[in-house]
Amino acid sequence: MALASSTATAHAVAHTQPHLIECRDCGKVQHVPALAPGDRATCLRCDAVLRATRVDPFGLPLALSLTGLILFGLASSMTLMSLSSTGQHTAASLFSGPLGLERYGMKALAIVVVITTVAIPLARVMGMIAVLLALRMLTPPAWTKGIYAIVEHLRPWSMIEIYLLGVFVAYVKLISMAHIDLGPALFALGALTVTMVAADAVVDDHAVWEAIGRSRGPGRKRVRSAGILGATLTRIGCHTCGLVSRGRDGAHCPRCGFRLHHRKSQSIARAWALLIAAVILYIPANLYPVLIINQLGSSQPSTIVGGVLELVLAGMWPLALLVFVASVVVPILKIICMALLLFSTQAGATWGLKERTVLYRIVEFVGRWSMIDVFMVSLLVALVQFGAITSIAPGHGATAFAAVVILTMFAAECFDPRLMWDAAETKAETDA
Ligand SMILES: [Zn+2]
Ligand SMILES: [Zn+2]
């Protein structure tokens, strides 16, 4: 059994039990020694972080989450930005964007914006608070498992930080058009972003699941039966809680109760289907305008690339570059990289396994940032409504573009990077 490498803090007291962890990226099951607070165990094969222990794994995330909840209350109840032009005045809050889109009949896009910027961030903060408070009990209630699984699963779909960048792009675009006043909600949103990123950074998922495991759920008996049967069953790392147990594909995890899967089921086929759908939608996303500026009777549609060109012509180079990278480069690269990962896995490629794994991590992390344009459109639509003089309407390109981002995010989520390592291993065995 391989022993994961760990960087230890000097003189700190070891506080975790030695345990097995299956690397989420390459699938290697490794023995992680007892770790002291602040230690980091990395995968021997692909260098992924297997576990990072924290000095205060429950108290600090709880304090940050409670702060986040208060900031969320402030951010959602106050003004984000107000705009005055030719004697008229408009103001936007966190909900104005989705409401503006809905007014123009773009319900689907309104729902996407409200889910990613309000519903999911709020659900995550509240779920985290509920779980961390419940862990203070002697035996945490059984519902903590389901709630924490949701909190972890929703992580990439909470897009407050991307929304904030979308607000910034909208702000820079509007500076030349009208007088803008920044509202208190914007500062609350900025603080909320920092708090949420910090809360995610200081929480030790493994410690939370270990604490949740103390609860007497229906799975207790299965731990023992699975152990006795051990010799004939394979080791499976739980996708939800990370516990490595001996079990069959489709059995329930002894700790969290969710189904065990050796690898994500139908990973390649599902990722391909989602990716192809994204490629098809990428065409209308770029052909149709993402917004339409109506000015004194004339209407001027603007596509994604057109929006970048407008910024270049206005001399806003840094912003043009940011939007170009987020809206043009990232989606294209993401589609190409996902196709490369899928092809190479199907071909059983043995080259660059580590590099391809890193590539997957980048694709997974970067993809969501393309939503900047969508959030910017929602805010412009909410703010620029000066009757016949100037108004901005959303275009169907924005809906198609949001669909491309979401589909590629799902494709990355469906893809199981461990299959690359499995495929390479199988190929090496058959060749030998
Ligand atoms: Zn690994
Ligand atoms: Zn589990």
C-alpha cells in the first residue's frame, strides 16, 4: 500500500487517525498517515491534494458562514448600483437583473441568474451553518449527511464572485453613458465573496465527514458486514464523503449512505453528449446578439465578439482582454480540452497522464468564469431603461451562451479523470 506524501508542521500534535484515501483525480488508493493541524497530504501519483487539515476545522468556517449570512442579508436588501441620465433615475438590486430578463420574456435565463447568484449561495451558506452547528451535538442528526453532500456538490454553482466581476464590467461599460452611484449592496457583496471563498478554504471536508460519521445512521451495520466480506470485494472510495470501504458497485457507503461507484457511471458517453450539445449551442451563442441597445428609435444589436470590439474601440484594453478571455477563449479552449481528454481516454493514451490531469483540473476550475457576460447583460438590462431615449434589451445569444457554459460545466463534472489512468493501465497491461 502506497503512503501518501505529507508536509508536516513542526511540533504540532497529530490529530487525525491514519486512514485510506482514494485520489479523486487518478484513483490511486493511498494510506494517509496521522496528520497534524495545518498538514497537507498529496497524491503520490498525480500530486493532487488528498487532504489539507486545519487548525480550527469547524469553528472558523462556522464564524465565516454566519458572517456570510449577515452579509447576504445586506447584499440582497440594499441597492447595488444606481444610474442617472437625462433627468431619469434607475437603481438595481441583486434581484433586478433576473426581474429585468423576465420582463423581456427570457424566463430561463432569469432562472439561471437567480439560482447561481441567490438561491445556491444562500443554500450553501445556510447548509454549512446547519451542519457545523449540528456537529456540536454529541451525536449529529442523520440529516447532516444529505445537507453536507448538497453543500459540497453545489460548490461550483455558487457564482457570487463571478457576478461581482460581471457588475464591474457593467460599471465600466456604463461610465461613459451615465452618472453611476455605487450602492452599499456592492460592498456587502464584495465582503460576502471574500467570506465565502475563505469559508471554503478553511473547512476540512474529511474532518466534517468524520464528525458526521459519528452519527448513528442506518449504515452502521454495513461497515462491519462489508469488512468481513472484505477479501472478495474491491476497495471503493465514496464520491460523496471520500470514505474508502470494501464494497460492490452500487452498494451504499457505510458512512454517508450514498451509493458507491467505482467510477462515475457512463462518464465518457455523458460527457460527450453534453459537450456536443455545447458545441451546437455555441453557434447561436455567437451569431445572435447577447444584448440590443435601443437608442432614439434605432436598435443596435451586440454579439459577444462585438461587445469585445466595442471595448477595444473605446480604448478599454484591460477590460476588453478580460471579457475576451472569459467569453471567447475559455469556452473554445474548454471544448477543445474536454474533447482532447475524452479522445485520449478512449484511445487508452499513456502519454502525459499527470499533465492531462492538471488540464482537467484547470478546465473544471476556469469554465464557470465565462458567466461574466451573462451577469453583465442581466445588470445592463435592469439599469439601462430610460424609455424611448436609451434602453437595453437582452438577446437570445445570452441564453444560448449561458447554456454553453452550463453544458460544458456539466460535461467536466461528468468526466471522471480516473478513467484516464485506468485506460492507460489497461493499455500498458495488454501491450506487455
Ligand atoms: Zn492522484
Ligand atoms: Zn460516503
